[in-house]
Amino acid sequence: MNNTGKAAMAAAMTAVLLMTAGCEEAGKQGQTSTPPAVSKPSTAKPADPKPANPALAKQEEVKLYFPNDAGDGLGSVKISVPAEDKYTAAAKALVAGTKEPGLTDIFPMGVKVLGVKIEGNLAIVDFSKELTHKFVGGSTGEQMLISALVNTMTEFPEIERVLITVEGERIETIAGHLDTSEPFTRPTGLVQ
């Protein structure tokens, strides 16, 4: 390589070093070599303030009724249920039971609420077959179960009667003690 070539290469390398040093210095000072982009006003609508799960947005308070430990009356526990599916949520919470001192669970193990259908002022509460197949209580237990369910469902002012079905079918009785083929109205005298 001749002297002219060496001089040109040295000049080019010096230029690269100076440019690199200038960029590093600008970066250290928070500057950029290109001007910042001017942002245009957004035409997008603001995010919807609704929560991701609308059922959590609106809750309704309801009393659930459970037999007392003596088995001679019902006590209540207040809970909040999603307003969107309040009937089914209340029935499911009743079946799930309570840990409230002095109150006891009444539904047999494994029973499930399959759904609640509302027809006018009538609530039709549909259970899985475990309601009749696994119920071990006597006449008092059957009365307490029905009373707990009917009192709970009629806490909703629009519900006046409750019909119990098992897997979509009307049943004659839960355990042979009470006739369940017709709807029940709210019983009196058991709530303490």
C-alpha cells in the first residue's frame, strides 16, 4: 500500500472513531442523533372501565338458612352472590354448607345443584340424584332440608314458591316423609 492509500485509510479510521465517540457521548447525555418523533393525538377510544368479569361487578346480599345444631329450627347466614345468577349461586352456596357455629349442613354429600329455573314467582330448583339416593335423615331432617331451601329461595322477594326436582323430573318425596310433588311456600315457625 502506498503513502496516499495509508493516509486515506488513516483519515477514514479517524472519521469512524470520531463518529463513534460522538454517538457514545450523545447517548451518555440522553441525546439522540435523530430528532424525536412527534406523536399525533390518538384517535383510539379510552379503555372500557368495565371489569373483566361482569358477574363480579354486581353482587346481591342474600340470607342462607341452615338447621340449628338442636334440629328444632333454622338460623341464617348472610352472603353476597353474583346478581347475574343469584338464584343458582344461592342454592349452590346452601348445598355447599356452612361453618357458622351453631348451624349444621343438611344436604347429602355429593349432591349438586343442576340449575334454577324461574317461572313467574316459582323457583324450580333442580338437583342431582344424590339428593334422594344419599339422603340419610328422617322426617325432621327432610323437613329441615326443604325448609332451609324454601326459606333461602324466598329471600328473593320475587320468589313465593319453590319446587324441587331431581335431574329435571318432579319427585314424590326426598326420603319418604314429605310430599315434594307440588311447590312449597315459605314455612313459618322454624326461623329463629
